[in-house]
Amino acid sequence: MKRVFAKSVVMLTTVAVMLSGCATTGTSGGSGMSDTGQGAVMGTVIGAAAGALIGSKSANAGRGALIGAIGGALAGTAVGAYMEKQRQDFEKVLADEIASGMIRVQKLPNDELLVGMTGETTFEVDSDRIKPGFYSTMDKIAAIVNKYGKTALAIAGHTDSTGSASHNQTLSERRAGSVEQYLRNAGVSSGRLTSAGFGKDQPIASNASESGRRLNRRVDITIVPITDANNG
């Protein structure tokens, strides 16, 4: 599953890079979009890519078992209401983390959500070890994910462009895996989880500035409703 996740999302890297280029042309009379604004746009694009992958997992032999395990898929207008209530719960429970910039919650197309966390606040320096001080935030995320069990989660690790490509790739994979393992240990079904690392290849901001690099060092969780429409 991890290999399929990584291979599928790579197809959107070109789109992401093109948008990144457009968003950073402000210095020469272009959009002038800030690192934060660009990050929101790029996060939506990449998050939607991950969501599209999960939504297409009808070929997954374990999908029927997963739907059975969660008590059936969502259908019709219940999908939007279910995911909107989940978004509201995230924003309420994580209000302090969102206000401080530790966490971002974005609504994506197709009733999907993205919950993103920064590398600095989540991990020790150059490590995949989640900081003990971030456990309480991870526990909040896990509690909501467990409450809304009719979803699948794609966990993606990302780095900035400093350091070697191989090191960044490995670090991003390990960090995504650490988040996946934490959620699994917190009771989230392993059948709902997949993780992959993308190194420096999917920035959401310019790596030319420290503020941009800070945004790029992150782990994103794309949350996708499991629906009858995905069952064909």
C-alpha cells in the first residue's frame, strides 16, 4: 500500500511544482503570495492528491473487510455532514495548536480534510522521534479519528530542500511512519492507515526563505470518507 500511495501522489508533483513557481513570482511582479498563503494552496493540491488515491482503492482486496469492520460505508448527504462535523471537532479541540501555528486544518475538495503538523513542533531535530510535549496533541488527533471511524487516512512526510535527497527521503518516510505508528497504538485500525515519505519533492512554500522551509518540514494527514461510491 505504501508503494502505491507514493507512486500515485508523485503524478501530482509536476502540478505542485508549477503552482509553486507561479506562487513565488511575487518578487518579479507576479502574485506576491506569502509563504503561508502559498502553503495553503499547495497543501490543498497535495492533500487532494492523497485523497484521490484513497478514493480509488476499490482494487484493494481488503476494502470489503474494512467497510465491514467500520460498520458500513457512508452514503449520500451523510458524507458531507459527517466530514463537516469532524472538521468542526478538530478546530474546536485543536484550537490552541491552530492558533499557535503548530497544526493546520484544511477542508479539501470531495468532503476530505487535511490535518497538518510542522516538523519543528512534532519531532526532535533530524529525528523521527515524536516529542513528548506533542503527545497530548497527537492524542487529541487520535481521539477524533477514532470517533469518526468511517474514514481512511493517508499520512505523508515532507522535508525542505536542505541536506541530501536520500537523507530527506528517508527522514520523511520515518516521520510519516512514526505518526502512523502512534495512531495505531492509540487504537486507530491499521486498515485505515497508510504512510509514505516524499522528501523535498512536494514543497508548499519556497525553500529560499527560512519561513518557507519551516512550512515544508511537515507531516500531513489526509482524511477521506469511506463511501459507497468508492466501492465500484
